[in-house]
Amino acid sequence: MNTTDPRTVLDKIEAGRIVDAARVRAGKSWEELAKAAGSTPVWTTAALLGMHPMGAEQAAALADLLDLGGDVVEALVAQPTRGDVVGPPPADPTLYRFHEALMVYGPALKALIHEEFGDGIMSAINFQVDIARRSDPGGDRVVVTFDGKFLDYNW
């Protein structure tokens, strides 16, 4: 299936919409796509939503699984422009990195929360956050845990 003009490259965000629609139609979970890609659910979902470049083999395997064309594969392996900034980002380097992480991984986390819990949000009111240090041979790691109550939308 070729979804765009052959003279242009499909935009990564539009490719993400095509992948997500194909995923829903195929009855596949983000977790299943991650397994097919040989990667973690959060990274794979972020990549499929346009925030990371995928390897050519990963992209081709997912396109085969979802019956998508070469234009989608081409977009999935392309280098992304990460995050949409509305207004200036924080100037403090630590706050900027949190901002950056949520710009890149926020859409993937949202999609995974919706898939796991349904239509709703993670509370930032009924919420706990923790920070820890984890030793690593390549340099200590910062581990941040967000623990928020799931609030479903009641219509």
C-alpha cells in the first residue's frame, strides 16, 4: 500500500498515525509490536509514533506484520524531529531534560497507559514521585518513578 506521492517522503508523525490505525485494525497491542521489533514497549511505541529512528529490519518486520508499504518503512527509519515545543522550554538543564523526555516519550507513555488501563489519565494530584540512584559501570543512573492513580473518564 503506497499512502503518499512517490516523489515525497512520508512524514514520521503521519507514518505513526498510519501504523497506529493498522495496529488497531489488526488487533495488535503495542506490546506485540515491541516483541516483533525486538525492543521494549516504551521505546518501540515512541519510535512508531515518530520519536526515534527504527532499524531497517525492525521497520520492515513491522510493516510486514501490519501490511504496510515501503513508504511507511522509509519514514520509520528516518531521523526524527523530536517533540513539539509550544513556548520556550525551561532554561535550567535538569528541568529541560525532564521536558525533553516527556516531549519524546510522552505520546508513547500515553498510548501505553490507554492500552493498559483504558480511556483516562494518570493523576498528578493523587501522585507520588521518587528518585533513586542506581550504580552502573558506565556511570551512575538516575531512576525517577512516577506513581499516579489512574483516573478513568466518566462520560
